[in-house]
Amino acid sequence: MLEIIELNHEILQGTGSYCLRSKPKSQGYINKNKWLNDQFEEGLKYVKLLENGKQVGFIEYTASESSSRVVYAENYLVIHCLWVSVTGKGYGTKLIDKCLEDARNMGKHGVVVLTNSETSWTPSKEIFLKNNFLMIDQAPYNFELLVHKFHEAPDPYFPTDWDERVERFEQLTIIRSFQCPYVDIATSNFLEAASQLGIQANIIEINNRDELMRLSPTPYGIFSAVFKGELITFHRLTVHSVRKKLKLLIDKHLVSNQRG
């Protein structure tokens, strides 16, 4: 039997969130649950799907005006995350249907979601295409914006100033929020790799929607690492991978300066 549970402050206190639930004492898990408690006040929905009492998936979504994705989508809901334990059983569709139903009941124009084939940190595009979402916009680094509209309405869209956003950061800079529990691990890996190379890292905490829309160098919004005016990543990397990417950038700029 499938059962949908919508988290609130009380249920979160009792059962916790789905994300990183295998490590409930980790800082990332603690940060995520605190973030959820704050976002419930803004209308965020965090819905778990249970089959015979066992958790088999979840979906997280909120109004665009308070979302963690860098997208202009007035009067739409934005899906942050969708995850299921097993594909092909209709779990994802059931969770998407719950989101669409809430959006209709709220009088929204529809629902949007951000996808990217390069990382598992965003939901898979295919499940949304099967549920009548259409790709409406694209951004650098293989980001795509999909929309499910209920009626004729303005199209959601990405900003277009991505180059300028990245180029402003010369120092190694991590821009982050705690919408995802893996941000803490991703940050630690960067700091360790940077320390090994003798590089000082700066961390910018995104505290509100205005900062997100102004500072994030990618549409994903919750984690980015930039160095010498170039994006290194928008998702978690191993310490080895971070060190390798940093070293390549350092060497590249040394060669460029020598030629100059």
C-alpha cells in the first residue's frame, strides 16, 4: 500500500527528512533539517512516499518566489528534488501528481523543474517528459528548465548574465546554501584540497532569495565553486578531483601570465 506523508515541524522532529538519512548525526543532515524547519514557514512542501511503511521516495517543492533555483517563474511552483528508491513502479509519477495537484489548488500557472544530465544532484529529465513537462529554456553547464503549464501563462526563464556572474570571482569562492545536505561534504572536500595547495578559500552563505538571484553563478543555486573567473563545479567532487581541477587552473593562468 502506498502512502503519502507531508512533513511539518512535528513530523520532521519525529522522523527526520529523507535526504542523507543514513547519517543522522552528520552536519549536513542537521543543516538540512534546520533549513526545512525555516522553509516550512515559507510554504515549502516536503513529501515522503511510503510503501507498506517503508520510505521509497520523496519530492520537495515550493513557490518560485522562495525557491533555491535561479529561475524567473512568477506564480509557479518549483520542484527542488525528486528521488525514488526504484524506477518503473510509478513512484515518481505519484509524487509529481501530488505537486501538480497542490499547484492547481494554489491557483498557480503550473510547475517548473531544473534538470542537468551531468549530475545526480538534479532530478532526471525523462520522468518529467513522461508527465507532460516541456523544455522551455537552457543555460550554460547543461542546465535545462522544464515546465508543466495548466493554462496560457508567461513562460518561466533563466537569467542570461552567467558569464558576468562567474568572472567576478578571482579568489577561490564557494557559494552555498543548505537546501541540500551534501553541501557540507562538498564544501569540506574543497577546503581540504585547497589547503593542500596552499589556497585560501572564501565561503559566501546564501541567506535569502535576493542574494541567490544576484550571486549564484549557475541556475542550481545551492552550491558553486569558482576560481580565477571560472566555474569549477556545481556539485560534490572528491578531494582528488578538486585538487586536480585547481592545479590545472593555476597552471593555465601561470602560462597565460608568462605569455602576457
